[in-house]
Amino acid sequence: MKLRCRLDGLLLHATLPAGYRELLAYDGDEGFALEAVEALYYEIVSATPEEMLRLEQAHYRLLRPAEDFRTVRME
């Protein structure tokens, strides 16, 4: 999935690994855990339906789809 920072427009690749409840976002090769409350500052640009469901289950309800959001297929 791709996230965009609402403050500066930075695009980040993110993943919610199976068995984890923390979303991992990557700024280049460096990953960091995105706290559920920090999700207020990000929006989802693209994700699979499965990723969207897992985000909801992991309590990332503040992370909303962007106006230009698009659903992608699982690869």
C-alpha cells in the first residue's frame, strides 16, 4: 500500500505484516512503526481490499483514503 503525508505530500510504501498490529511505513530503506494516532497525518493512496480490512482490524480507523485513492490487486 502507499501512504501520503498530509503535511508535506511525501509518499511512503507501507505494509501490515501478517500477525502484527502495527503498520510499518518506509522512508527509503528505513522502516518505522506508524502509531494508530499518527495515522491522522497520513492518507491512503492505494491499497488492496485485504489491506484495507486488516487496517480496520488493527485499529487504524483514522487512516482515511485520499481523494485520489485507488484499489490495487494483490500481487
